[in-house]
Amino acid sequence: MKKHFPALLLPLAISTLVVLAGCATKMPSPPALIARGDFTAVQRYATMLSEQAISKKWVQGISIALVDDQRVVWASGFGYADVEAKQLANADTLYRVGSIAKLFTDTAAMQLVETGLIKLDEPVKAVLPGFSPKWWDTSATPITTRMLMTHHSGLPRDVQKSFQNPQPPRFADEAGNFDGYLAYRPGLMFSYSNVGLSVLGSMVERASGTRFEDYMHSAVLKPLGMQHSAFDVAASQDAAMAKGYRGDTVMGSVPLRDVPAGGLNSSANDLSRFLMMVFAQGQANGQRVLHADSVAEMLRPQNTDVPLDFDSRIGLGWFLQSPDTARIAGGGWNAAHDGAIDGYRSALMALPEHKLGVVVLTNSYAGSGIVRTIAAQVLKVALEAKTGIRQPGTGEAESGESVAKPSFVDTPLVPEQLASWTGNYSTRMGPVRIHTADNKTLRIDAPGFSGDLLEREDGRFGLRYKLLGLVPAPLGSLGALGFSRRTVDGRELITVREYGRDSLVGERLPAAALMPTLAPALVKFVDTYSGSYTAVDTGNDKVQFSGVRLFEDQGVLMAEVQFAGRSQTRRMMLRPISSTQALVLGLLADGGDLVQGMIVGDAQVELLAMGLRFRKVAPAKL
């Protein structure tokens, strides 16, 4: 259940960039001029984009709906909902919409805030007494409802054990009584969490006295007129349900435990009704689903006072882009949410100021970039049709932005610059190493990418990649990104400038996190738990990780994760914090999911991480 958050978190694989750049450059250009009120031109352009995605086999099927205030301007489908049965996709085709479900769970919570049964700034424990997450000291700020809705609770992203299972446990039994460790201090920074939304769903269930799925039907979906939509652990059995695909292969949709975070089955037409409610300030079908001030609060940036969020903004559920830095220029605040689960991808985007919105759904695993691109491009031309506001771009990048970048500075870096940048960094993409081989320039090694990090004329640093080390290769929109070193509260950080916004990339590891400086108790963790592991006790779970290897690499403890059924691996940094515990580092060098080591029986070594157990099968040298 992926997020859509305005932060590009360090280099992607070159192969991925080439594919995305190819998709972008081949996109049909928007109409040269759209007359005011000419939504027929918008429809033709949306059709071109969708038909191209189908003809290029980027996706199997697409459903799309464009909303102008209280009417669906146009809705349609392209390709197949079921390839084998030749069932065509249409605007009423049902999809698993993934994390778009979170907006509905947030809406339900706001209904209960209006009645006083839930309070935004009251500790979660006031509603869920069994909720007792652990942190490293007792002075941490209590987690509140608002923190859950803005992903600032510090809860881990997922608990993988039983996350997807043919018979998943009831989410409220686990989330409502969560007693695991936090990944970050509450309120410190944005950290996306499916666990947090399942906790919120547990609050909805407890406060309302009604089973979550039943409450969502009676209090949210039914008043909205979303008669074909439902919250469920599984894909709908309705004949209108699309099959999910990975390439040409059908992906089985495995039931999901965390229903409030991603368990909504819906269609483009039904989701249009949610947008209409937002544009009507909470009203739908003559009923008031939310008070107008609740809708306004959900769309208000909540994290302007969080230093580590930099320019990224989030409302209560909605991911926001300010009018000054929004990818859709002239549209006021942009509000959006994406979704991804199994073979389904979704995007919902809105311009509340102009009461324009779009829904794009696909039944293809690789469709995340496609649905976002189509949604953004359609919303841009729809804005022109409604208001006459023309976008400055012409469609060459993912959402139509120029990829022009400042030139590089043709002078060697001074020693102070080299020293300030070099080091090992913890990022969401994994470990990143910045180093110098000639004491004049910087090199960067990241997952799937090795290249130069060069100073630009604007004072930021940019990326350059040379094929075979000789010929500079175009990096598309990645080449336009500008990186900077920042220090916040003593943290040495890298930020990225993207679409006019600064976002956090990662933090340089302090000396205390490096192997040569570890205290004896922390060295014991390394000596005891380095080695190769295999996942055990997974039962019928759909397991993402099948094996793990812990080892030292250039002074840092690493975890190399093997994905189930795939040859690819991913590396992550570990930071030991005791003789039996370590953190899987993400954006910060002192936060992340906890890895718990244990000795079972006389000598069996095991690791517990994300609710999964891994058993040691070989020493580190293997």
C-alpha cells in the first residue's frame, strides 16, 4: 500500500530510469489550446493517454473518471479487466484500491471526532487501553489520533507476520493492542505506517461500538452512494472485479489483515462520489457526511512545524502540494493519494480550490507511474478547460515538468566540501556511500546506481552517470534534482530539491554507528548474529522476505534481504543498540524497525524482525 509523498529518495536503478524516461518521452502531447468549457478535448487527450498505455502493454486495463464539482464529466475504461475472459474494463470495474482506503478511514475517524467519541489531540490509549507501543525512554510524546492520520506516530510501516494470509487475523485484535517497538520518536518526522491506519481503524470500531467494516458501509460508503464499494480482507467476488496482473500473468490477490489501511474494493465511478463530497464541503446526496470545517481540516497542512519534513506537506490523510510548488500550476493546493496492493495500482488527485478531481485505476503491478502520470496530465488539461490556466510544461516529464538543470561547476572541490559530504548515509532507498578517489571530486554509490556527485552553478549538487565510465548518459528528471547538505538539531542530512520543494533523503552515520568504534556490547551483537538466515514459522503467509544475511561491509553492519520468489536482493544498514538488538536504518541514523536477536534452546540463533522469525543457517563467511 504505497504512499504518494513528494520526496525522491536517492538514485533509482539506471534501468528503471530508462524505462520511465521512455514512457515519459513517448507520451502524447496535450492539446495546443483548449477552449474554456471544452471538456471534450480533455476526454480525447485522456483517451489517447490511456489507449497508449494499453497498446504499449504497460498495463492490462485502466478505468478513469474526471470530476467537475458535482458531476462526472467523463468516465470510461480501456483494456481488459480479465484478459482470458475478454472482459473489458469500464468505469464500474472494481479494483483493490490499496491505500486510497486510508482517506475513507480518516473520514470515519473525523465523523467520530465531530461527535466527541474520538479527540484529535488525545492519546490513542484513551480509546484503546491495550495500545502500548514501546520506545527507548519514557519521555516520548504520547501518540495521538492526529499523529496516526498524518503518519507522524513513529509506528513501524508494517508488521509482516500475517499481513497477507488466506485467513488473516482480525486487524483490531493486533493493531488495537499493539505493544511492539516504535521506529521513530512520535512527532519527529513523517514516517508512513499501515500499522498506524489499522490502529485508527481499531479506534473507529471501538468508539463507534460497531464492527469497522459495518461502520464504513453504513456511515461512509452508503451515504456517499458508493453502492458497489466495500471494505473487505479480500478482493470482491462480484463479477465486476478485475483480476490483477504482473505482466501477462494473473497475480492472486491474497487476503489482507490491515483492512483500514488498504482493504477497499471500489470503482472509478464510486470514488468519484468521494471527490464530490469533498468539493461539496462534506455533503453528499442531500446528507452531511462531514462538517465543512472537518473537510477543511483534512485539507489543511498539519506538519508545518516539523523541521525534518522540510517542504513536504500532509493534511489529515491527504498528501498536499502548496500552490507555490505544486506540480499542477495555478490550481491552488494539490491533494492526492495513491494505492498499491498485489496487481492493482490507483491514483486519486484533486484541486479543491477549483473543485476538479480525477481517479485512475489499473489492474497491473507495474502501473504506479502510469496512473500518476495519466491523473496529473488529465487534471492539468481539465484545469485549462475550466479556467483557461495553461500549464508551462509540454508533457516531457512524468507530469509535464521541464527537466532542465543548472550546469555543473568546472572546478575541483575544496577539502572542506569533500569532508562535509563523504561518509556512509542511511536513506529510505538503502545504504549510500559518498567518497572521493582523487581528492577533487565526489563519487556516490547507491542501490542500483554509481556515478558522480558534482557541484552545480546554483550551489546544489547533481548526479552524472557515464556509460562505461566514458560517455555521459541522460538521467531524465533524476538529472534535474539538486542535493544539499543540511544540519538540523545536530543531524548531518542530505536533502533533495524536487519541483521546488526540499525533502529529506537521509542522514550521515555518526562515528558511533560504524563497526570500528562499536562498544563491546554492540560488537557482541555483530559476532553472535552475523550470518545467513532463512524465514521460519511463516505458515500460510504471503512472505515478502525469504532469507536474510547479516555481514560487515566497509565498516558498516549490513542486512541483505532476499525477496521470496525473486532473484533480486536489497541491502539495508543495521545499527546495533545492545547485545541482542539492532535498528534497520531508514531516513535517520538512530531510528527504524527493531531487529531482536535470540538464542533458542542451547545454540539455535534466531532473529525476529517485523513480526517474522529468521533462523541462522550459515556463518557470516558464507
